[in-house]
Amino acid sequence: MDYRFLGQTGLRVSELCLGAMTFGREATEDESHAMLDRFVADGGNFIDTANVYSTGTSEEVVGNWLKRQKRDDLVIATKVRFPMGGGPNDLGLSRKHILSSVEASLRRLQTEYLDLYQVHCWDPGTPLEETLSTLNDLVRPGLVSYLGASNYNGWQLQRAIDLSRQTG
């Protein structure tokens, strides 16, 4: 397996990333663990999930597998944005939802930190400043190492980059 740097960081990830969207839904826990074992045996180190995949079950399946692995050898990515309950603050990229979601993801994944935490898509209902400052607050204490965005349009990503540069 070949490795590449993740964006403009020093983090090296396998060229292939194993997506865990079907874990706990179409794939049983045993089948999912077998896929993870094979992926790592073949040199993969980059595993992607999201809190919303199977309503958290995907993260639990990865977490049950992860606790038997050498954590520092792996790059674990997850995402936040979509509804995780029926309450008015159980979705989006507000400070409240991000903070509760990262705590729940860490618990389900049975890890003390996330290598990559991504916003799953744009949230027009939350000020971008609120989202970015909250994400930055997760990096400072080491809960999250790197931040990313998924399913953003080019203009949305550029707006987030520009604001990040302006505010530090």
C-alpha cells in the first residue's frame, strides 16, 4: 500500500480509505471486523465513518475493533452534521450539536482522540464563525488532530478557508 499526505498536513494516510458506512447495517459486526482486519493487513491505515452511519452503530463497530488494535498506527475519521435524534439541537453544526456529537463519537469509537473530524455538509442555519470556532476548540485540547469538510461546494469550502485564515 502506498501512502500520501492528507492535504497540506504531515499526516500520512493510505491511498485507499476504508469507508464504514455499511458497518452495522448491511455488514454484520463480524463481517465488518473481517474487512477491517484485511484492510490493515494489506497496509491500509485510513478508516472513515460518521456519527449518522447506522445511527452510530458504524462507529460502535469500528470502536469494538479499534480497542484491539495499535491505535497510533491508524487514522480514524468521522463526521458530524446530520440528525442523531428528534430534538431541535440534535442536528446541524451548532456549537451544542458539535460538542455533544464529538463526545458521543469518541465514546462509540472507544478512543481518546479523532485523527480527522469532518463537517458532513454545509449548514445554512448556523453561522460559519460558530462552527469553525467550535471545531478549533476541539483541536486545542487534542480531542481532534485535523479538521475537514465533506460534501461542500467549492464556494462553501473557499468561504470556510477564507474565514479560517482571517480568524486564525
